[in-house]
Amino acid sequence: MVDPSDSAAPPGDDAPDPVTGSVVLGLAVGVFGVSFGVLAAAAGLSPAKACAMSLLVFTGASQFAAVGIVDAGGSTATALGSALLLGARNGAYGLRMSTILRGRLPTRLVASHLVIDESTAMATAQHDPTQQRRAFWWAGVSVFVFWNLGTLLGALGGDAIGDPERYGLDAAFPAGFVALVVPHLRSLEGRVTAAIGVAIALLLTPVAPAGLPVLAASVAVLVGLRRPAAGEASPSTDPVTDDDDPSRAAAP
Amino acid sequence: MSWTAILVLGGGCYLLKVAGLVLLGGRELPPVVNRCVALLPAALLPALIAVQTLTTDDRWVIDARVAGVGAAIVAAWRKVPFPAVIVIGAAVTAAVRALA
């Protein structure tokens, strides 16, 4: 067995189980789906429109922004612009996922719709390609199902759950992402990239439109231009050396 | 919102996702590009955590979320299982909010 406090523990011991992790993430997303449905109804959208948005747009931040702007009396053009800017980081996630999801074109066209914060975070927290793909599909499908179910409930007037903030659910996502980011912080390169990304996003928040601060944080990947020293772990080239490690199959 | 706007938004959001995954995917990229692409989650996810925890709209804000996410960081560092980290983050935030 590997001592959890051993810093030389093999990669994989900090990767969450994709199945339970995806269901828990999905449940939290579902509650926000309800509040999206309620907001959409308040903004004058029919249940059919609210559900179509969740099915077709499937990007929570973009949907909340678009409906929020319309509700506040903003123009459709402003709503679309803000929503697309918030959705742009999914393009960056897609770039990363393209090195993991190398299936046939139809499969990748379906997978594209599921490329969001949660599925990318869950997939890239895993260490071997099979687990990465499994985590991507579990998280993507789970979030898709719960988000759409929640939207339907909320749009039909199911405001029984109330404000998700009362349950601290607005902190559930950053909390979950914290756990999923840990594997990225194993390398010095990852830690430097993360620190620069955080600095960019926070510094831009007061001056840039919503969505741009996180998107602009991707500039931090230029840390990768530095050639890694021999023997230094790099996130893309981590060799899978412990496939037969029985502790992995039973990992939480 | 009109049906047209919903369809345009759905199409636009899908194009953004597909651009990375399909148009540029499946090609052999130079190692330096691969290194940078592999770092994208390391750049974006911590930035997203920071924005979701420390900002509201375009302002920096310190509120109950900081306590919740702080507790989640300690939990993740102590290798608490993932679902429990989420619950701890939400519960601590809700508790601090209820007390405040």
C-alpha cells in the first residue's frame, strides 16, 4: 500500500472515482438547473424555450448570462455577446480534450457538446487515457442529464428548492474544482501556470467583461514553452506505470 | 428571447466547443504545442476557482465562499474523497452564511 503522505506516491492516487464524482457533481448542477428554469420563466421564456436552451446551449454560465441580461431589459445582441464570451473557454477545453478523445468523427461531434468545465476537470484529473475518457463521458452525461432535468422542473414552476446559495451550492463548484485541480499541481510547471492564471483572471475581473478573465488565463500555458529538464514530470507525458496497481481500482 | 436567438446561441456555443475538439484535434502537434495544450486545465481551472470564489460580477468580494473553498482546499490536501470535498465546501459556506 502507498502511504498517502508519501510525496513520491504514484500518480493516480489523487484522481477521484469518475462515477460517484460525476453523480455528485451532477446533483449540484441539477439544483442550479432548477434555478435556471425559474429565472428563465421569470424572464418570460416558455418552458419549451428554457428546455431548448439547456439542451442546445448546455453551458450554464452562458445561459444564466443571456437570460439575466434579457430579464434586465438588455438587447438580444448584448445577451448573445456575453453568453458567447462566457462559452469561449470551452474552446480551450476542447483543445485539451482533443488529445484525449481521439475517436471517430461522429463520436467526437457528440463529445463536443459535452465539453464544459466539469467534464474537462473530471477527465484531466485522471492519469491514464482510458480513465480520462471514462471520466469525461460520465461527467458530461451526468451533468447534461441533471442540468436538463433541473431546467424542466424549474421552468414548470418547481421553485420548491429555493435559492441554491442558501445551501452554499455556489461554493460547491469551486470546491469540487479544487479537488480536481490537485493532480495538475504536482509539477512545478503546473503550479507556476496555475498561479499566473489566477493572477490574470483576478486582475482582469474589475476591468474586463465576464468570461474574458478566465479565458485570458489560458495565456499562462506559455509556461510550457520552456523545455522541461530531463526527468521532470510534465502533465501530458506522464507515463502510466501503475496500471496494475490494485489500490487504483479501489480508489475512492 | 426569440427562438432565433436561442438557436444562434446554441449553434455558437457548439461551434466554440467543436472548434477545439474536432477542427484541431487528431493531428500530431509539435511537442512544445502539446506541452502548452496539456497545461490548459492548469491555467483555466484555478482561474475559474478564483473567479467563482473571490468575485461577484466585476468586483473582488470576500464572503462565505472563501471559508467554504478554504475548507475544501484543506480537505483536498488531506486527500478527503472528492464527493466529500464538494459537500464540505457547500456546507461550510452555508453555515458561515447562516451565522453571518
